[in-house]
Amino acid sequence: MSVKNIDMTHYFNRIKEQFIVVVFLCAFSSLFSQPNTMISHNANSQLVRDLGGVKWTMKMMLPGEGVKMGLPKLPPEDIETLVWNYAKVPGDVYTDLWKAGVIEDPYFGRNSVKAQWVQQYEWWYSHQFHISEAVNDKVVKILFEGVDYACDVWLNGHFLGRHEGAFSGFSFDVTKYLRISNKRLESTNMLMIKLDPPPRVNALVAGKKTPWFGDYWRDLVPFGIFRTVKMVTTGNVLFEDVYANTSINKNNSAEVNLEITVENTQTETKKMNFIATLEGSNFSSDIETVEFSADVKPGINKIEHNIHLEHPKLWWPWDMGKPNLYKARISLKEGNINQDFKELTFGIREVTSKWNPGFKKNIDVSFPRSTYINGKFHFIRSACWGGPPDIFTGRTSIAEYKKLIQLAKDANMNNIRIFGWHPPEIPEFYQYCDEMGITVWQDIIPLGTGNIPDKEEELAEIFNEGVKVIKERRNHPSLIMMEGGEEMLLRTRDANFGRAFLERLGDSLQAYANLPYVPDSPLTCEVSREAGFKPKEAVHALRYFYDMGSFLHEDWLKTLKFPIVPEFAITSVPSVESLRKFIPKDEIWPPGLSWGHHWADLERLKMQNWDVFGEEKTGSLEEFVNASQDTQGVIFQNGIEYFRRQKPNLSGIALCHFITYWPDMKWGIVDNYQETKRSYEFVKKAYQPLLINLSFEKRRWSKQEHFKGGLWIVNDLFEDFTRCKATVVFKNENGKELMSKTFDIGNVKGNSAKKFEDISADVLSNIEKQLFVELKLTDASGQVISYNNYFFLIGNQDAATKEFNAMRDKRRILESEYGYGNYYRFFDAMTGDEGKVYQSGIEMPRARGYGE
């Protein structure tokens, strides 16, 4: 039963009604010596009160001063906190201050630098609530699902304890500290939380807090009570955890082994009865019912009970089957009295890994990187999540999660990767992935730094954080692959120590979840090689961006032959409409300093456009923005298709990123306002499960040449298509058709990648600047089952490469002088180049090479 905060005028009537209902249900169950299952579940004595909402208040104090000045000792019934700033839980400190008018929007312009003072203070959060219902023979706990990063907690002046670690939930038994009465003042309780100033050195909190640095954020460390706070009332024996550990038998039956952790808060052993039901959650099924008993000793007990399902409905990714989900309900009873109740949703699926063909075990690679779901190959079409939707979690809503995950599915993604620069996600993220049939490939805890503590007790804290994260998420069938680190070994000073740590982390995680584990990504750097990993483990396809100008993108792609691509990155600018939400009007065009602050690489963006279009496209804001998004889309499309043609040797691709957690000019194909970029449509096209596509050697062709390419079909579906035809149409830049060819290609097998035809067309002499090619695949009935298109340039590939190399050399000189992260290098007024000097706040520095 959930009790929400309500107005004081209605509070006591509501409490009386709820108390009567609970008493009635408990009394009703006691009338029957053998109550039926549904009554047992409905008559549970668990009461959950959500303490979240906007009725919290907050106060700033100098570090250490809040306790000295007695804030924990504020009388619970007093109204002093009424004049503190209002705050919301779940949320974050910066968003609360912004809404209260204390700071300017940190997302807008360069305001984030103005808010850096916030992280120098401790912040006190207070919440008053009333209790009138008795708690005799009950246990009442206050549960914190996530506080970032460190906090101390008091209730009614009693110190409950301290916690550090953003991702591990924690709770306190508050039964003896509650103030309970039918009178208003005597029933008032005050919960007080002190948030420490956030950490400043990520290496000291590695794995326990999200890294707040990297080339898509500025130095403003997030912190706050970012997940729900609840008050949970149970009996004296209660559930701590329930895991539905599933397995599939050779005869296609399944086992659901309920691994139950129970806490007995009493001093004597109790004989407890368990009543569990199992039924379809998103499909109709009969209800499976089991009853069993166990002696529960004082303290923590682990109990297992297996449920056999003769004809289970398996959970599948959406492109392989239906994401069938089961619901389990378990009542914990002492005699006829319910002590606690647990409900969970899970799926039955089996995840295994196999070695990728084309790579030699222990010579090229150390790990199998092909994922199989229920025995079938799951080719991963993914993107790195790039979330949470907001780095300031108080700005995010649950509705945004559902929208974004639906957008991922609509883009034909069957997987989302959470990598080591971003945190494990909230329960609703995994819930929506479960329901939509999208798998999750996850760094369980964020280890974006390779520098970690070397003391054993500090390492144990990291391992414990990881274990708590996997235990909370392991019932979700969408979670299929665990990683230990993200580019961790790139920055590890001791290669062997780093490897040993990651392997120990994997052992800790796999003790709680039977899932594939890979220690780090990409494992091909110099430090990884020193640690003993092999030269072809994986590739982070980032060098085109960071080495911009070294290769035209299609030539760079040819150098990549790896079993899996955990990151494939290219950048773009959000839409003009979105830009206006976070770039000041007088800086929007030509680009002002706020572009650089939001990580617009103003040289590389021009160079990307030149690579794809043959020109930088800087004539106007609209031209530049649209070109950057189309450029991102073209490079993603060509790369995705190149990688998919390597199937099954290559088993998965993750773009970097899908979304962006603040309004920036970097990786996402969906911006911070949940608006898709034009590049989204290119990705959607390239990620079609059944994809007709074109291989080609180059994008620039002479008018004297014949255009040449290869007609391929990649099929990730486990379905054959018979008597298929493929049509290739060539058009000029005015849309005039120059040539059309249709091929009888016969059968397209399920789970395949095959070249069907060589294409040659004498059409280039009729092209001025761009050649357009359209592909269409039809089935036996003539229905179009896949469509694709491209454009190519008239030019000279070798000459273009030399010109691109010259751009690279000029870019490198600039970066060697100022550094990559220093966006002042784009503005002559900030560097003093060309005799320009920034001397007055009324001046507006403009990026060179734009709008000219």
C-alpha cells in the first residue's frame, strides 16, 4: 500500500482510513487457517510510504557547521524549516537551487562556471511527516535507493548513520525513533539529511560515483538525493532480496529457482511459511502456486526453492521473438499472519557467449564476443546510452525514459550499452527495456578512470558497490552482458594491477548473476597489451574524429577488422530550435564562446562536413546545423553497413552516443530535449534488421569512370525470404533517373550477410556534383521489405585525401599550441591571434571561419 504526502487538512482522515484497511485485511486473513493464495497476497502487512515529492526543504551550510549549529537537533514539530528553500526528492542540488532562483540555469550559455561555488558547501535536506498508526510487532525502515555521494542521516535528532557510494541503496531501522500519536504535534517526525560537498578527485571514489569529466561535460560535480526515499513497514521477519534465477533445460522446460534472502530481526528461530505464485505478466497464463516452509534463524538467512515450468514462454529481444515476462508474488507468513510481501517481474532467458569466427582464440582475442540468447545469435545493433537523460537528475522525468527507449527501438536498435562514464540506470530504464525487448550491455559500475585505490579495504568497497548494483538489476532479462571497465586500462599506471582488479570485479559480479563478463573495453591499447590482452579484442572507432584529416571516412573504415565495436563516434550540432534553448541569442551565429563551452569542436565539425559534402557548409546557421547532422548520419550509415557486412566475424556495434545528458555539440543522435537529429534517420535506415546495402571503394568519382559497387543483403532476422528481387536506381542531383537495374536474387537466408551482385553503371558523365543511388528489396509478393539510399561526389579521391591531410596538419598545430580541451583556440579574440584582443564585456568573440 502506498501512502503519499497530502495536505495537512486531509491527512488524518486519510491515515485513519488506511489504518482501518490494513487492520481489516490482517484480521480477515486470520479468520482462515488455510487462506487461498490471492487473499494471502492481498492481506500482506507491508506498508510503503513514498517520502518523495516537492515538500522537502534545503539549506546551505559551511562544511562542518551544520552539526555544530545544531541542525540535527531541530525540534521535529517546529516550523523553522518552512523558510528554507523548497526542494524535490528525487532530485539534485543544482536543480533545486535553480528552481529556487539561487543560481542561473547551469545548462544555458556558460552559466555552469558561475555555479561552481555550490560544490564548496554542505547541503541539508529536511522532510517532516506524521505517523498515527501503531507499529507494534512491526519493523519500520527508511530506505534510500540512491544518494550521490556521501550523507549523514538523522530522524528526530537521533543519528541513524552515514553512507558513501552513489549507486548502493541503504536503509535504517527507525522503529524505536518514530513519534506516533493521533495528535498533530506529537505525531510529527523530522528526517534530516546532510549532503557532503561532492568529491573532487574521481580516482578516490572510482566505481562509486559517476565520473564528472571527459570531453562532453564541464567541471561541475553533480550531487543530490537522486533516487526515491521510502518508509517501509513490515513484520519482524522480512525479505531483503528475491532473485528469480532461471535456466532452460534441454527439453525446453525451464527452472525458476527462487533465491530468497530473509532477515529475522528477533532473537529466536521462527518457522516461516512461504506462498509463491507465478503467472504471465504481459501474456495470459495459468497461475503456478507453491507453498513451502523454512526455519529462519536470527539475522540473515538464504532460502532457495525451485519452480519447474514444463512449457515456459521465453523472453526474447524484439527482433528475435516476444519479450515474455513473468510476475512472481511471494507472501512470507508466520502461522496465519503475513510478515512481508514481495513482487517482482522477470523473464526466462539464457545468455551465452561463443568465439567469433575469423579470430584465433588466445592469439587474436582473449574472450568470446558473440552473444547468444536462448541458443540464437544476437547480433547487437546498439548505441551507448549517454545518459541519464540529464546529468542533473532533478530535471529528468520517468516519461522521458519511456520516450527515449521507444526512440531507440524505433531506430531499429535491439540493444543499449551503458558504458563506464555513465551510471547504472534507475529501475524504470530496465523495466522499459524488458517490456520493449531491448537488451542491455553494461559496465556495471562506472570506472572511467584507470586510477583506483590500492588499499584492500578500499577495493572491497568498490567490489561491494558493484555487487549491490548487480543484485538490484539481475531480475531484468534485458541485462545480458557485463563489463568491468570503460577505457580503464588506457589510464592505468600499473597494467597487471589493473587487470587483476578487473578480473576480481568480474568474479564478484558473476557470483550473483550468470552473465558473460568482459573486464574492459577496448583492451587493445598499449597498457592492455602490456597486461597480456590480445591485439584484436575490440575497437573503439574514434580515431576518425580524434585524428580528423588523416583519412576520408570510408578509407578509415577499411582499416577496422575486429570482432566487436563497443564505440563508434562522430559528432553533430543540435537543431536550431534546440540551440536557442541553451545558446544566448547574441552568440548563436556566427558561433560565440558558449558553443565552445558546450564542446563544439568548431574545426572538426567543418572538416567532417567537407569530407561528406566537399565543402564546409558554413554559409548560415541552418546550413551548418543541417549539414553537421547529415554528415554524422552519412558516416554512421556507411560505418554501420561496413561493420554489418562482416557478420558473423563481427558480432555487434554500439554508436557513441544515443542521447546526451546535457545540451552539447557532441555525440548524440537525440539531443538533450529528446528531439531526434537528422542523423537519427540515417541510423534507423542502417539498423534495419533486414538491410539491402551497397559496398563501395570510394565516395569521390571521376566523370570518366564507371561507378562500381557491391549489392549486399544483411539479415539479422531468423526468417528466410524467398524469390526476392533487388532494384538499383541511379539519379542525378535534380532527381532525374539515369539508370535502373533489377536483379533476381532468390532466397535471403535468416541470420546471414551475403554479397549478391557486382554493380557497374556508366552514369557519372551525366553528374555535375552528386550522384544518388537508391536500393529496394522486394519479396515474393512484390512488397518492399528493405529500402536504402546514398549519395556520392564528383571529385578525385587522392586529391581530396591530400587536402584533408593538409587540414589535419593545420588543426594539429592549433591543438599543440592550445590543447584539445581549450575552446579559446577557435576565437582569435581570446588567443590574441590576428592582433585581436578581448578587452570588454560588451564585445562578442566569434569563431573564425564561420559566416564569412
